[in-house]
Amino acid sequence: MPLVNNKVGDDSTVGKDKALADGQALVDSLIKVVACYRHLASCVGSCTDSLQLRDELRQTREKAQKLAVSTCQHLTSHLRDKSLPEDQRKEMELLWVAFSSSLELLHVDMCKVFKMGDIFSLAETGTLVQTGIQGGGSEVAARALSLPDLNQAEPPAVPAGMESQEQSTLGQEISQIDHMIDDMEMKVNVLRWMVEPHGPQYADPLSSTDSASLGLLTVDEEQPGHQPLCQRSHIFVLLMLFAIVCVAATLSVCIVLFS
Amino acid sequence: MTIRNAIRDHGQRYRPRMVCLKKAEKVLLEMQDPRTGVKSQPQRLVITTIPHAITGEDIIAWLADRFQVDPQEARSFGSMLVALGYIYPLQDHKRLVIKPDASLYRFQTPYFWPTQQWPVEDTDYAIYLAKRNIRKKGILELHEQEQYNRLHKWMNHKWDFIVMQAKEQYRAAKERKKPDRVVFECQERAYWVVHRPPPGTVSGMDYGLERRIDPNADETKTPDFYERIMIFTQQSIMRPRVKSSVSIGALVKYCTTYNSHDPFLSKCLPSNPWLTDDVTLWSLNRLYVDVPTKMRVERWTFSFGELLSDPIGRDGFRLFLKKEFSSENLAFWESCEDLKWGAAATMKEKAQQIYKTFLARGAPRWINIDGKTMEITVSGLRHPHRYVLDAAQTHIYMLMKKDKYGRYIKSPVFKDTMKKAIAPEEHKFTDAQLEQNARNRRPSLSPIILRQQEEEQRAKMAASAPVDITQLCRFTTPVPHLAVYSGITDSPSATASPSLPFLAHTPACPSPISVALDSNSASERRGEASEGGAEGNHEARGPARGSVSKSRVALSLRRLLKRGCTPSTMFASLSPKCHSAAGTSSRIQPISPDEPSQAPPRRIGNFFQIKVDIPPECRIYPIESEDEDEESRAASRGGVGAKEIICPWESLTPHNGTG
């Protein structure tokens, strides 16, 4: 499966494969950072909006942009290389489509953050919407930046200056992303209708503990006080978990044996 | 530097009816103020509590207080806020209304607010659905499943990205604390309920067409701009003005008359399809139904325009006019409409035909308009355009409206129609049935099929409608694109014409053909057509009796033609027999003496005509004789003062001395 992060495996392959793997890794991390950015962006304007959040947003955005620039260079150079074999080109094009889509998402989110930053200034905390969110996005930002945790001292409160500076920087970055997208389209011609995805139509269910408990939470919203069901579901979930762990183990053994 | 739209949309799109969004945002910011806004309370779940939940009754009370309105209006306003997506319900999340009880709501985070600039993306929707599927497989509802499959088909090239992004977002969400995760999920779900509503629900985000220019933006003051302003003001000054009492009176009258007929303002029977998803109303009120509904018939009494614009009403009116022998008015009006709205290629031809049929001196279906209008029209016809017959058309329209329309409404025929009209029963659907209806909603028939059905209907009606035999002549029998003048069928298309029965009976003149034939055979001593005429007539009689097919009639007519029987004899004999000919018998009589001498060999046989206002000089030529040209036909005309109907703008070649 080409979308699996195969940094584990193929180090011994040809340079081109390595390039593919590199591109894959870059795109994957970009997708991850974009996802985290979206989560952080959803907190802007809410009651947990704070300088810290804005700071985390900035950092995440910078990381995303770095990744974007490097991915762009990497993919552009390889796709403009005429000597690329056909199947590699297909893979590259797939990566390209993924990259451009994530870039578009990033662009939207950045625009939204910019706009909301204009409307919801941190100085007037009364206008921040009470949405029910309690924690900030620190953990998400940590995931984005691939840090174990974020130890950040609260920066000194200079709201106005910092904000406007950040806004203008953000504006510039948005235009930069604009240009990048434009350049991409100019330099490389990828026919989107020719690109065929490899993956499944449905995302596979991941480990089910958290999913089940989250399901419980939302179910409880609808009908508060459904206690006995929880206990039964917990046991069921544990059993499922064991089964899945066994299956995963056997599969990994098979892969190791057959690769 | 511009912040551009994310989907690289180089055309701007503005949704002007969504101006309410800015205002709603202001209200919402006030509402959520912890000090002066709606009182919030924590929501207790099994594992945790989440703050900032508000109750429906608190919202309504706050709104009523803030805007000084009564609770009912505050409730509708609150429901609007929920429908737009600024507040979302925590229980029963699919119904976007405010319930005036202790049910809980929460404010939506600004990221998920509906905004003008960023249209809702299908990519995001696909990611959201994929995320939900990760959480629990098979949780997607039917419509969501369908949407998912559809998106999979249309965004196939991105699908790997979508699945990856869904997984990453899911993993990122897991990093957050549990209550925050729950809240975020509820927020996202609420967002998509607003922007991708389940079928059968009304979406508050319906905003109509998008516009290319932002109507709220300021326009730059260029010379062009000022020129436009000047033109606009000049035209405003030139506009004719009406006293406001008059115009407002007209508006009030219109509203009061049509109030009970408007399905949105008053109850419509059987049920309003927009509310109950049951389309009986529309199927009962299709353009061509056998029996109209009572409301529809009532509308015909409101104004003449209403009557004419409804095809069934028009048909009824046409029948009425036929009985009164003034159907040429309606035929003329219809042909003018045809000219106005028809294709430009055939316009000149049509105008000529109309002139020859209706307006010229000696036309077969001559209409009665005053001299001045006639002058204007004829001079305009030199260079015909679409609206050349407007003056005449208006005159005839007014004539019909003032005189015939009133008579029609009072006539027993109309009263009969009124009595026969159906008044459907009101539907009483239970909630379960309503849901069933919503599920069974299907798109309506394709317009192509609808048009075919209409054509069939029209053909059927034309076939079954009694033919006005008195109107038959070369100009009035349906030629493919000119069939509208015949007064028999509406459709200018050729499909209707084959069904035209040439020799059917009219109620008014009982079997004039047979009468003519009888008299013809009796008086047919003169001219060279005697025996042949009799035989021909006998043959013609055969098909006349029963249902006719055009070809048979044509055959008999051909024989008639060869024998060259003359119309004048028939005229003379027929006129006293038909009661409507009283006034013009003087016109018809003198034909006889000249007849035999002027029967050239190529003369085509003629049909009978008894119509009062058709001058006797007219020859009625059956449709098959198209290969004859004007000259020869003119030559074949006998009778006193029989002038060929030529358009005054054509060259006046003297047609063998008659006239």
C-alpha cells in the first residue's frame, strides 16, 4: 500500500524509489500538520482563544509552510524530470494531487484564521464566543510540531502590537501560498482525471477503545443516563481490542515473512 | 494584496440574500456575552460536564427582552438563528428549531459560522463523512451514504488524500481532552446538518442565485457610472405616472382577489406540495387536463387575460365564439401572438398570411377593425416585423374583452363548466405519512416528456373538437406552420394537422356539406361540372358522413377538382338554408350568372363556405392544390368583383380583369 508510511522498509531501493518515499513522507507530514492546524483554527474566536493559541497557530503554520515549500520543490523537480518511469510518475502524480489538496485546505484555514483574527481581537475577551471548549489546543500543536509536549511560558502580554504584526505576517503568508499554488499549476501539468487512487473507499476503523468511548459520550448526550449499557460495551470493547491486537500481530508477522 | 477564495475561484460569488448573516452575527455576539447575554449552565454528561449550554426558553426570553417583541416572534427569530447555524441543539440535533422548554443549545464556534466568502466545500464534507465512518463503521445514514458514494465518484482522484486527512484529523482530535473532543464533534456535526441537510428538511441556507458583483460593495465613480445614472434618471422622468391612489388601489384589488388562490398565503386543496410532498395539486392543475379544478375556473372570471392564458379556458372560449360566429377574432389574436413569439425566419411569411386571411378586403376571415388601425397596420406591413400587428391585436383584444368575454362568463356553457369542475378534498396526513411522502419524493418528469405529453393532449383535443366547417379555406386549413389560423387547433406543429377532420359536422350548421350536396345535385345543371360534380359530390358525401381521413377526403376532392365544380352554385343554394347567412344573402346571390363562362380548365374545385362575413369572391381551395400559384387561382375566380387578395405591397399584376 503506497500510502503507508514505509520508512520502515525500503531503504535499499533505487534512488527514485527513495525519492518517492521521501515525497510520501513529506506529504504525509504535511497532511498531519494541516489536520492539526484545522483543529487549532476551530478554536479561534471561542472562549479559549488566547495568545497561546495564536502562538501555536503561528508555529504550526510555519511548520506547514516549511513542509509545503520542501514538498513543492521535491515534487516539482521530480515531475519535471522527463526520464521518470511511468509507474513512478503515476505515484508522483498521486502525491501531487494530495499535496495540492492539502495546500488548498491550508489556504482556506489560513484565510479563515486571518478573517476571524480581524473580528475577534484578543483584547476584548467579552466577545469571544462561549462554545464550551475548555482546554486549548496545546496537545494538538504538540502533535503538529512533533514535540513530546509543549512547554511554553506564556509570552508577555503585548496584545495589540503582536496581533497586528501577526496579522500582517499571516496576510503575507497567505499570498505566498497563493503564489505557490499558482506556480505549481504553471510548472507541472497533472491531469487530475487521469489520477487513480489506490486506497479504499472507506477509512479503516482504527483502534476501537477511544472510538467506542467517544461513541458513548455522544450517545449519552442524546439520552443522559444510559449507565448499564456502558459496562457491557466496555467489556465488549476490551474483547474486540484483544482480537484486533492478535490479528495485527499475525499480519505483521506475515508481512515480515513475505517481504 | 487580496485574500482569495480557497477554491481558486476566479469569479467572485456573492449571495446577496445572505446579508442577514452579518446582522445575525452581531446579535449572536451580544447573546453570548457572559455578563449580559443568555445565562449558560453546564451540561452534565455521564463522564464529564461541559459548560456553556443554554436552554431554549432562556434564549427566547432574552430575545424577547432585547428586541421588545412577543415570545412568538422571539421564537421564530431564535429558530432562524438555529437554522442558519449560529446555535445548535444538543438533543435532537437534526431538527433545527428552538423549543421553548429546557432543551439545551450551544453557540457555534466562529470557525463553523456560515460566511459569505467561503462556500461550503465538498472535500470537507467527504473528509467529515470519512471521519465518521472511522469512528464507527456503518454509522452513516442513507442520504449520507449516497452522498459519500457520489463524492467518491466525482472526487476520485483526491480520495487517498481524503482518507488520509480524515485519519489525521481523527488522530489529532484524539489528542484533545475528552470533553473538548465531544464538543468539537457536536460542532462539526451541527455544521454539516446546516449545510448538507437531510432530505425532507428545509434548509435555511437556500439563498437563490449567486451574483457576480457584490451588491454591498461601493462602486467606483467612473464616467461610465455617472452616465448610467443620467440615463436612469432621464428614463424615470419620462415614465408615465399614475396617481398613487389608483396604483395602490389596483394593488389592493389584486391582492384581495388573488389571496385565496395563492398556495402560500392560503390553504390550497388538496394539499400544498411544498409542505406535504404530495403532488396531487400539480397533477390536477396541469396545463391540459380533462376537467379543470374549481379554483382554476374561478380564476377565469377574474380577468380576460387569465382566461386567455389558460389553454383550457381558451378552448372553452373558442368554442363559445364559434357558436357566436366570431371566432375569427380569437384566431387573429392567436396568430398575432404566434407572430410575436415565433421564429424570425418565418415572420415575413406569417405576416403575409395573416394579412391575407384576416385583414385584406375580401379576406376569408375578415376581422372588424376601424379604419385608422387598418391604415396603420397595412402601412406597417410593408416592412413587417414582430410587433407590426400590435395595434390591430390590441383593438381586437379590447373588442373581445368588452363584448364577448362578458357574454361568455354569463353563458350557460361556462356555468356548466363551472359546475363540472372538480373541487378536491383536503388531505389529512399523519406525521408518519408525511415522512413517507418525504422519502418518496421524486424529481418531476423531464421537460421533454412533458412537452410530448402536452402535444399529444393538444392533438387529442384538436381531433375531438368540432371543426368549424365554415372556416375551412385554403388559408385556414392547417398548413404545417400556419395551422394556428385555422381556429381549430392551437398548435402550429404538424403533428396536430393529420387529425383534422375536414368534413366533420358543426353544431351550428347541420351538415352543411350534405345540405350543399343535396342542393348541388338538385341545382347542378349549369356548367360543365354537372354530372361529374354530382358523382364527385356523391363520392365526397361518403367520406363526409363518417369519420374522415384526410387522404380519402383529398381523393374525393381531387375528383371534385377535375370536374371543376363551382362554388357559386353552392353559394346560391346554400345561403338561405343556413340561418346565419341572413344578412349577406345579397352578397351571395349575384354570383350565379357569371359563373359558367369563367371556368378555366385548371380551375380547382372548391369547398363550400357559408360564413357570413366571408365575402363571396373568396374561393376556398383545398389544401392539396398548393401547386397552383396565385395567378392561376385568380384567373379561376369568377364572381362579381372577385379580386385576388394580394398584399398591397406586392406588385399589382392585374389578375385577369376581375375587380
